[in-house]
Amino acid sequence: MTDIILRAEHLTKKFSSEKGGFTAVHDVSFEVKKGEALGIVGESGSGKTTVARLVTGLIPPTEGRILLMGQDLTKAGSREMRKAYRNMQMIFQMPGESFDPRYTLGNGIGESLRNAGMSRRETKEKVKELLVQCGLTPEFAGKYPHQVSGGECQRAAIARALAVQPELLICDEPTSALDVTVQKQILELLLKLKEKGMGSFLFICHDLTLVQAFCDRVLVMYEGRVVESGTPDEIISSPREEYTRRLVDSVL
């Protein structure tokens, strides 16, 4: 079995509008290996979040292919995509918006388990286990999204993403809506999950210091293109592109 969990081949995404449209992502290719954390960095509008939306199937590519564990998702129907989501989960920037406010966090975390056929009793126990794993007490299962802090809600969102034991976790700016102290706590949780071999990561971020702490490799995006790639230390200590140097200077 291949150790490549995700492969993106020549991804391009064009958006049309009355003004003529624009290309948000242009000919982007990369791989995420088993157990690896790949970071994608760039300023707002660089195309990094569009890449995440392409990978998860939220929007279709104009050109190119996305392969998850060898399966071509760009040709997959709805049934195949539902299966794919068992191997791929996303952690969003605004955790409160990713939970239905009418239901408890426990309901949100357990939904995928119930859909997979797990009994109500087993689901309840598994939800408690996931909450503890993510640094929350079992009592949080009974709380609603508006009753918890942003950091607590993000921990619950990570618990929900882990419920189906995915091979790939896509983190779209998972700490940017949180204060600095809570950012550190969430990053430590993600590092712990990575060390335990809880999957591979595609880590979308604008902050090079977070990428340096978490990722094995990093792609730098500018105006829809990958302009540089390497290890975080290579990118930070020896940036080749002027744009990358500006990104490094902004955090050092």
C-alpha cells in the first residue's frame, strides 16, 4: 500500500464573474505522506483556503485531480464522496459555526458514529472518550456551542473530526480565531495527536511560527501559485523568494 495519503495534481480553480473572473489557484501540485504534516502558508487571498476547499470537495477544480489514498475524488459521485469523508475530516477556523446551535456538542461529535451504525450507548461512551482525549471533561457532551469558549469549542470540533478515525485531517486556520494562550493549547493538542500517529495533516495557516512548530514540510503560496517549498527551517532560514522573505520578516 502506498504511503501517499493525499495527492493533488495540477490543481487550477477559476472563478467567473461579471467583471471577467479570476484564477484563485493555478497549477498547484503536492503530496501528503502517511503521518506527515504539510503546511500551506500565504497571506489572505493567496489561494491556500481555496486549495483546502478543493481537496474536501466543497468546490470542484477547473482543472487537475485530487487523489485520496489512490481514489480520484474529482470523478467521485456522492456515494464515493461519503465514503471518502470517513478518511478525511476538516477542522474549521470558526468552530462555533461548524456545530448546529440546536444540538449539544455530544450530539455533534456522535453524529458520524451513529451514521456508521454504532449503538446509542456505544456512541455515548465513545464521545466521552474523545472529549477526554481532546482535553475536555465528559460533561461537555451535554453543553451547547454557545455555552463554551472558543477554545473549548475548537477542542470539541477536533474530537468530532477524530470520531471516524480519518487518515487525513485538514486544518483551515484552526487557531486564528483564538487568543494567543488558547492558540498554544490547541497547537499542543494537535502535536500530541500527531505524535500518537492519529493521522496525516494538511495545515492551512498564515503564521509561519505555527507552521514551524507543527509541520514537516511547507508550501508558500502567492497569488494562487506555489512559489516555494521545503522544510519550515529551510523556508525561514534561507528563503529564496522575495515574497517568502517578507512573510518571514513579518513574524521575526
